[in-house]
Amino acid sequence: MSHVTTHVLDAALGRPAAGVPVRLEAAADADRTAWRTVAEGTTDGDGRIGDLGPERLAAGHHRITFDTASYFGSTGQRGFYPEVSIVFDLAEEDAHYHVPLLLSPFAYSTYRGS
């Protein structure tokens, strides 16, 4: 299993958000002014990416960016947020990190899942 996984749900349509392009990055410097791409993927029919990134990542700041404009366009919705970036601190190198996104055209939320 990947060190980091994600799941996107479309709250407006009441279903998983399939086909969302996602990029996982690691901070390239301490100030988080530059980022290095670690992995890319697209959510499946259940809105999940179970194999996003490697099995192990070094501790530090990471970022997941969701291309929501692409997704909204494919579903005929017009969204306010063209992308959503979630920066998180991967502190436990042995722990699994699940970073889900609950999405609608004018709002989003996230949490650390299991």
C-alpha cells in the first residue's frame, strides 16, 4: 500500500468524484517555496487513489493538489476553486496517511483519515 492515499467525494452530486487528476509533492526546501513531484494519479470510479506515491516517504511537508477544474468541467459543474491544495506534515514515517477531500463547487473540506 502507498504511504499516502486519497478519496474524493462530490457532496453536490452525492457520489464519488471519479476522474480527478491528483499530484503528490514533497517540499524541496524548509520554507516550502519549491516542491518536487513524487507521484500523480487519477481517482477511480469510487473516487479513490489507493496507490498514490511510494510505499515510503521521508518525514516532512507534503502537498496533494486536486485538479478540480478538470473534474467540474467533466461533470458539467462550474466550480469556484479550480484546484485544491492540501499541505500536511508527514511526521510518522511508519504511519499510513489518508487525505480525503469532500468537494462541492463552492466549498471543500478535508481531514486526516484512516
